[in-house]
Amino acid sequence: MHGVGLPLSYLELTTVIADHDLVELDTAYELIAHTVMSLGWTSSLVRFQSFDFGREGIRASLEKKLNDHLDPLWIYSGNGLWIRDSASNPTNPEEGAEA
């Protein structure tokens, strides 16, 4: 561990950068999940595919992130592809709650 003012080694610096990049990617996928759900409710979006899933090191994390943030109508079919089961509930569940 370095004290204040001491430079980081190359390995420590690349670890900090990689951690920062993963935090940004995590935040981006929260926003993507929100947008996918919104478009599924308000338009005809029924398929979403991310090609980031081709990267082995982040696949499990991205899959978990989207599964945690998408509603159950979005079904993961593998290879970064989610398909919305629009036959089950084609409208926004929040709108249905008001009726």
C-alpha cells in the first residue's frame, strides 16, 4: 500500500483503471436496462441484444445486472439476447395498477 503522494506501480494503476471501467460499465447497463424496459412498455421493442456478452470476462456480471433490473417479462435466451414476452402483458405494469 502506498502512502500519500507516492506514485502507483503500473500494476496498481491498471487495476484502478480496470475497476473504474467496470463501475462505468455497470452503471451503463443499469441505464440500458431501464431504457429497454421503458421502450418495451411504450413501443414495440421486443428484442434486445448486447454484443458485450461475447467478452468472457464480463459476461456473467452483465447477465446478472440485466436479469436483476429487467422485469420478468424479459426472458434471457442466451448470447446476450433478451426477448420480451409481450403476449403475457403488453402494457406498462404501473399503468395497469392505476386502473
